[in-house]
Amino acid sequence: MPSSPLLIGCASGFSGDRSDGAAAVVRTLAARGGGTLIFETLAERTLALAQLARNDDPRRGYEPLLDELVAPVLADCLRHGIAIVSNFGAANPVGAARHIAELAAQQGLPAPRIAVIHGDALDAPAQRELLRQRLGAALDGVDVVSATAYLGATEIAEALAAGAQIVVAGRVADPSLTLGPALAHFGWDRDDWARLGRATMAGHMLECGLQVTGGYFCVPGLKEVPDVHAAGFPIAEIDADGEFVIGKAADTGGMVDARTVKEQLLYEVHDPARYLTPDVIADLSQARVEDLGGDRVAVRGITGHARPAELKVNVCYRGGWLAEAEISYAGVQAEARARLAADIVQKRLGSALRLRADLIGALSILDDDAGALRQGRPDGHARDVRLRIAGEHADRAVAERVLREVTALYTCGPAGGGGVRTALRPRLNMVSCTIPRDAVHSGWRFLDEIPQ
């Protein structure tokens, strides 16, 4: 088992994240002898949106910012032996891999060894039937867009061990992007639950990008973060036992301290003793955080237990249309006019569709779809209010009525409305379940082995 630590840097926390942070991470990794660069770009519905894009154009369906993420650092990663691992393949990992190969050719680089993970998309009839058995009435009459299982780290590790310089996946669990390189580097047994649990939580620390280096942590006047506008992306230093230290790219803003690490450690964790992933059930109930200074924090005391017997699956389906429209009211009786406008739209549309009205600037964040707080509070005295009305319906024409009614408020009253903005887009709904592992047929291949 290698004794040298493994450095893994993350340069993206979701699709649409900043795309200029990878260079500082790569410079730091190169200066410290190499490592792995990961990009985490999928959320629960992101993959379904990617599938819709691929349905429109078979060449699409992967991370739309792939050029911005990869092209600036591709040469340096290949030159310094820094592996790139990501789930930016989304609904089209092969397409993403081919695009990266084209980027390398455009830059005059030697063709990189690119591995493609497959098996997360559950398209086979037997798989779809199993999902219907598990989800029952939830799938009755719905138009399924995508059904994807959360794969783990095994295929990533195998591809890296076989010489892959770049690994492109679709729906791989976020922490598995880090665990895979650790498995390949250290050669841990797949049932070494304690080490797998630790490295998994290292991946959990990285997966949201700037959250752990001060971005999501920052609250002016309460939790100040230096140069948050230029915060650097995080880097984990993992040792042979899976223990890790969290730091960040050198010469960047932001910060890593015990507080930022504790917040990220508990982010989206329901039961600290049972953090479920495809690879292991991580146990952070006895975790200890030690601030080493210099934007370096050690996390110790994590362990793990045998992995879950089944894999999680997300099924996304078309959910009709979401219509949103906004109009502003300012000055005398602004809030009262906004309330009246909302009432006008509600009365004109009647029960045609479900509506939500928010008074942005007076009452919006804490209200519910039924408007309980808005209805129960007497008119206030806000003098600058933005009225937002949203409605959903399976029929596009019915949803469009929301946009027309709000636009009509310009002259149909109440007085002084302006700055109407409208948007109509298809809506995706999602249900989840678990299925047996043997129903998911995952694997990997090198790109040059995949037929055109």
C-alpha cells in the first residue's frame, strides 16, 4: 500500500458553478507533486435536464460548460500527471469524452487515455418494470424523462488503475468521485469500511466546491470571509488510513477553518452515524476537527460500515408547465396595490390552475403556496414591492394565461404597475426509490474501444 498522501482538488460544485477556479487548483497540485482534479456537476434534476437536451440533439446532454472547465487546464493536467475525474458526462458520457478528445487534439496534445463509465441509465425494459414495481402508482400515467442509479467508486478506481488519465461518468455519487482515486492510489480492499468511510467524507467535504472554503459559510458581520470574491476551491490531502486534511488552492481568497469544515461536514447529513453512499455507510458521529492553521483543517475519527444492499434511483418525469410573472409597485400604497393585483389575478383565473403569489420586499420567503401568511397579515407599508405570481398546469395554454393576466395589469389596474417580466418553462418532477445492485449493470471502457 503506498504511503504517500493523495491530493484531490475540486474545481466545481454543481453545473453552472464558476469555471475559472480550476487553474489555481491545478497549479497547487502540480507544485505539490500531482494528484487528482475532480469536477462535481450533477444535482438531482440536472441529469434529467441533460437528457432533455440530448433528446433535442443527440450530440448534447453533457455539461454545457465543459469547454470552460477543462480546456484551460487540460494541458497542465496531462503534463503533470494530474488525473481528471468528473460526472460531467451527465446523460451523454461518451459525447463528453469525445469532446474532451477533440479539445486535446485542438491544443496539439497527445491523445489522452479517457475512460467512460456506463450503467447508471436504467433504460432496459426489465429495469423500467422493476422501477414500476417499486414505485407503484407514482409512475401511473407519467412521461418518464430519465431513470438513473447512483453508481459508486469501483469503476472509477478500476479505470484509473488501468491507466486512465481522464474518467468521465454520468450519475456517480458525489463522494465517489474522491473515493475512486483513493481506492486506485492506495489499493484498499472494497470492504475496508473504515478507510472507505473516511475517504468518502473527504469527498463530501469537496463536493460542494467553495462551500467549505468560505463561500456558503459567509455572513457579513457574523462570519466574515476574506476576499470571498476570489475564494479558492478546496483540496483534500488523504493519507493511507483515509484520514484527511482539508485545505484550498494556494494564493486564493476565502478560508478554511474549523467552522467552515464543521458546517460542510454536516451539510445534507440526516444521521451522522449512517451517511449512506453506494460504497459505504460512513459514520461521522465521532468525528474530530482540528484546525492546523494556515487554511488547513484535519478531520479524524470517522469510520464506516458495510455498504447498503441496494442502490438509490432517481426517476424524473415531465410535470407540465411552470409559468412565472413579476410586476413592481412603488410609492404610496405600494404593498396594498400589489396585494390587490394578486387578488385580481386569482379571481380571474379562478380554479383553472394552482397559483402562488409572493410579495417580494414585503413577504415572500416564509410564505407557503397557499399564501397563508399573506392572507393573515394586514396590509403593510412597504413602498417598493415586487409581485411574483407562479402557476403550474399540465396544459401549456392554461399555464400561459398566468403570463397574460399579469401583463394585462399594466393598464387593467391597479395603478402604477411596471417592469413586467414573464417566463414559461417545462417542469420536471422526481420520485426516488432503491433497487437491488444486481439490477444495475455498470462498467467502464476506454473511449477508443467504443464504436463511433
